[in-house]
Amino acid sequence: MIYLFKIENDVVKITLCAGLLFLALIFLIPQDAHAITIDAIPESTDFSPNDNITVDLNIHGYDIGSVLWVAHRPDGSTITGSLDQFKGGKVSHQIFRNAFDNYFGNWSIDYTYHGVKQTVSFNVKPIKLIAIPDKELYYEPDIMKINITTSYYIPVAAKAGVFHLNFYDSDGNLVKNFKQIDIWALQHSMIYYFPISEIIDNYNPPGEYKFKIQYYNISVEAPFLIDDVRNLMTIFLQTDKQGYDIGDGVNLHLLFTRVKESSGVLKITDPLGNTTSHTFPVTAVNTNLRLENITTKPGIYNLEIQYAEITQKGSFQVLAKPTLKPNINLEISLDKLKYKPGEVISAKIHTASFIKNSISFWFKDPSGKQSLKVTVPMKSGDMIIPHKIDKNDLQGIWNMYMDYGGAIRTATFFVQGLPIENINEVSSIKFSKPKLLSILGYDNNVHFKNPGAIAIDSIDNIYVVDSGNSLIKKFDSTGKLLLSWGSFGSGNGQFRNPSGILVDQKYVYIADTGHAQIQKFDKNGNFVLAWGTYGEVPGMFHTPVALAEDRNGYIFVLDSGTNKIQIFDLNGKYKDGLSPVLTNRGNFTATNSIVFDSQNNFYVVISDMNRILKYNNNRDFINYFGSTGTEEGRFNNPNSIAIDSNGYIYVADTNNYRIQKFDSNEIFLVSWGSFGTTPAQFANPVGLAIDSKNNVYVIDKANNDIQKFSPFGNADEITIPTWVKNNAKWWSEDLFSNTDFATGINYLIRQGIIQAPIASSESNSNVKIPGWVKTNADWWTNGLISDKEFTAEIQYLISVGIIKT
């Protein structure tokens, strides 16, 4: 039956038509409430480079059957599959991948079920890798610094990826006898230190090279040059004076940039043209030769040095008539061997023949150009002459000359490296004296007898070598005694005058000096092993006094009895050694302490020479700082050294009864302490250690205590750096200019110590300062007026316009 609809006079008339009823019902009955829809949600819209891809699917109206999927990768390729393990219409879809596939960029996945399609899009972040060497040209002694930066890293070694470092020659071949270096990718940016000698020493010639770093399937490369070290080699030749009398001996000073061969040849041509040749040993970069019986006739003598295929010439003159020689004992000592542009040289002058009230000095630069002579007052037999190295001065070997009453002396130094930070921009907090926090052995019930050394582990437990009691004492960070071990004797775990200690991640190493051995313990004091005995061969000792561990896991032992440094693995197996033949400045004659910095350079304290020697991680001597004296930056029997996490260097200046602090360029910052037995005073400071907060611990062997200091003083305390006072002192003595004095005053203004407008660095050169202010500066630097009085005076003079900037 069929109903037909008809409207007549606004009345609907329905005629039933049977054939159309079924169709009408189809359209009139509501649709199925369980129609199919697909929800596809990726775990992330930006997956990391090494992540699997995970998409959570939820199919509304799922019955049975598979869901088909097609993944579109960034390069246009596709992968397909099906999913059928649904629970309640839900499933987690994973596509297993990692960073090796290189599919970085925009992905999409199409999901289809019973004709219904859903597309989801997301991104896989790429790996960014940058590797840059610190320069383009290297020589054999250089250390290449490779800065590696990546966008993807995991700071856990068990999960981190690995940088694979290889080196190639100009033909694209791997360098000879070289093994791939694997470096954990534990941080966003890092510096890898690579000794160029590892290429050259493996029979690879100078030339063009490149390194390549591969990380997953990403690689970067960078070219560099290695030049022949002989092109770097220079020889400095100098006689102790230019004019000699007949019969005089000649002192010849030779300075090589490095020791490459064991001997050299000296040719001497006399005024008549007769030439003699002499072979001489080269065991140091700094070599002195004494020439006797050669000044037999007047005239010019020509010298020629041949060494490592390099030739250097020089000359001197023998006078026909004897000269009247001043019998003056004059000594000159510099505070360093190498300076950076912008540093101040501090030359100490000493004479026991105080016969003249002035002294002259001048310089000769690496090109041979001589500066003008400067004459300054000589007020006593000891004085400091400063000289600021200009940032534009030539780099290389310089000479400083002194003339006092006709006695001429010279000192050689190097200018090398990048300019130092402008010291007038350094925060005054760095120059503040550390604050005493506590005393172990003074304000608690702990008793020491001649404690000699101290070390602190990674969780700030404190280990003390209580030498007089033949004990090792372990404290927690609060000073609570946790345990002690040892006794006097010759058995395992017993000691005789122990004097050095090293603590690493697992073990404690003791320099058992009286038994000429090293003993190794776990951190609970259990004996592990011992090595060494008295003797001359490698692995044997005379007087081991100090230890340190480098970042490669080798232990360096100082033997003050043989003046050698011996190197061992962690189980006491001898590996190598250093002898005291590097330079006359770099000899170690009485070693007391050793420490490594963050770049694996190491510093050695030489107590009898009052110097700190610095070696690079190739174990080459590169510098020293310090000399004998009571002035800041000089020492009197230093005994210990430590370096904090910021690179600040601390030295126990034992017989000056103070601790001195230097920055990483070995520039003096501040000192504290004086002789005494009260808190913050010292009677025999012999040991230093730094904890994780950079607090400084000082062992006093005579006071039988350990004092703990904060790294800095109070921020609100007025601190006037030593360099400001030095500038004022040397300005008052006409050794520094108005500009130098104004730089110090401007620093005090910047730090708020003096209230006045801040002058620009350019205006420092135009400062107007009355000459009589020099008298006040002299009084201030000699302690006749206080810091407060001097700064108040300067502030007043600026405010009333007497000092103008």
C-alpha cells in the first residue's frame, strides 16, 4: 500500500502506497548511535631525535577487524602496517626507530577502519651538531681545544649517546696508528682537549688534516694545519754583558722555546776570524753556559748557536783597555716567567751596596727595539719596580735591564696569550678577605699533634693526616669525628711520619714518608695495598711527601728526597716520571705540594725557591709565579696549594704566616692571616683543602688546629683591592701615570666606596690631580692614614672640584 501526500485547501490528504512505505521508513528511522570515529593523539607533537613514535588510538564504534596505517616520513617514503590488538577500541601504536634513521622533520600517519580515515601529524626534532677547533694552525706541543655542541644529549652515561672522533690526512685517510676516541654526550656543550703530539708522535708528518665527529648518523668535520715544530722553535741568545776585559769569563744565557734535541753546537769566531766549535748538552729550555779562556784579544767575537736545525747568532766585544768595574751586588727577580697583555710586571730589586739614590731601567722587545730609560728614586736596598704590559705590545721574548751605579743586570720574560680581563671591571667581592667560619681542634673536643695534610671528598668528609699521632682522622662536614685508623709502626696500616694524602672517589692514599712508601685504603680505613720502598730506581722513593691524581687516573707522587715526580696507576704500577731539569726557573729542588686544575694542568710548590711551577697536561713546564719576599704575590717557604671550582688558587705562605689567593691567570687577589695563636692567625700553616662550597680549610701544624674560611668576605664590607693601593703607591713614586691612579679611583667609585660620578675609561687620561695628593697617597699606602680617611679625602676633593675628571 502506498500513501500519497496532497495538499488541498491547507489540508493534507494522505494516500497510502504500499510500495513506498519501506523507503519512507528507512529515512525516518534514526541512524545507528554507534557510528565509527577515530581519535589519534601522538605522545608528543615534537619527538626527540632518538625517541620511538607513540600514538594513542581510540576507535569509537570498533567491532572487529584491523586498522590499517600508512606513515609518511620526512623524505617522502612510507611504511605501512595494521593494528588488531584492541582493548575496548583502544591501542597504543608504536613505531620503533632511533636517531640513526635520519628521519627528522614532519611526519604524518593515516589510520583507516571500515572506510573511516583519520590523519595525525607531528615532528621529530633533528640533531644539531657543531664542532669547532680553537684555531686553525697547531704545532706539536699544542693542545687542540674542540668545542662540541649538540641539541640532543642525556646527562646519564648509561643512556647517553657517543661522539666518535677521528682524524684524517689531506688524502682523506685515517691518520696512522690512531684509535678512534669516544666521548660521552653528557651535556649541551663541552670542550675536548686533544694533544697534537698524539698525531705527530705516531709518524704522521706536518701538513693539512681534518677531524670528523660522528654522532648517530650525523657528522661534522673541520680542517686544521699542523706545522713543523722547528718553525715554531726560536732561540734566544744573550751574554751577561756587552763589553768584557781581556781574560774575563763570559756567561752565555740560552733560552729555547722547547727541548727538542739533547745537544747543540756553539761556534765562536774571534776578531781574527778563527772559529772553534763546541758541543753542549741541552737538558732545559733555559740553559746557561760559562765560556772560559776565550777573551784573549780585543775586538768583536761572533757567536752562532745551532740547535734543532735552527741557527741563532750573537756577539760581544772585548775591550782593549780594562774598565773600572763597579763592585755592586745587584739582584733582580720577576714575579713570573710569562705574562699576558695587560698584566703588571713586578720586578724586585735587591742590593746590599746602597750607594746611589736612583736606579734606571729599560726594556728590549722581541724585535730588538729598546725602550727609553726611566730613572726612579732608590730609597732603600729593596724596592719593587712595576711595569704594565700594554695590550698592543709584541708577544715573544722580552728583556728588562737595570742599571744601578754602573752595575747592569737583566731579566728575561715572555709576553704571550690573550689580554687579561680589565681588572677595574672585576667585582670587589673577589678581593674580599675570607671570613673565619669554624676551627677544628679549637672549638670542639678534637686533639691533633703536628697535623700535616688534609683532603676532602665529594660529600665533604674531611680527612686529616695527624702526623704526630700516626693517625688518619675522618670527620663529617660538621667536624664530627667519624673514625680514625693507623698507629706508629712498620706493618700494613701503620705509619712513620705520614705527610701527604689524596682522596678520590673510592680510596684514600697516604704518603707514608718515613717508610718511603704509599699506602692505599678504602674510605673506611681498611688497608688495600702499599707500594714503594727506599731506593733509587723508578717506583722507589726517598721522601714521598705529597700526591695528586690527574683526570686520566694517574697518581703523581712528589719525592722531595730525590727532587723527582713519579707517576703511577691506581694500583701503584710505575708509569713515568719527571726530573728537575726543565729550566733553571723550573727546577724542583724541594717539592711540598701538587694540585691539578680543571684543564689537567698541574702546579708544584717549590718551597726553597719560593715559587709555584706550572705544567701543562703534556707535563711540559710552561710558567712559574712567585719569588722570595714578603710582598703580595711573593712567598717565604710556601708549603701547600689548592684550587677551587672557580679556578682560584690558594697558597699556604708558611713563613709569612698567611694564605694568598690568586686568580686562574696567577694574578694576586688577596691574602689573609698573621703570626699568632688566636682565630684567623697562623703559626705554621702547612696544608690546604677546598670543599664543595669552596670553603677553604687551613691546617696549622704549630697551633694543632684546622681553620675553615668562607671563600669570600661579607658583600657589604668595604674592600679595597691591593692593585688599587699599588697603583696609588707607584703613582706616588712616579712609577705610574695619572691615568693609572685615576683607574683605581674610578674603580672605587664603581664599587660605591667613593660617591662620585663614574668617569669613562677615556676620561681617565684627562684627569686633573694636584701633585700634593701624591703625599697623601704615599701616607695611605704606607699605613699612616686609614682606608676610610683616604677615600673620604678623595671624595671631598672630587666634590669640590679639586680633582676633576
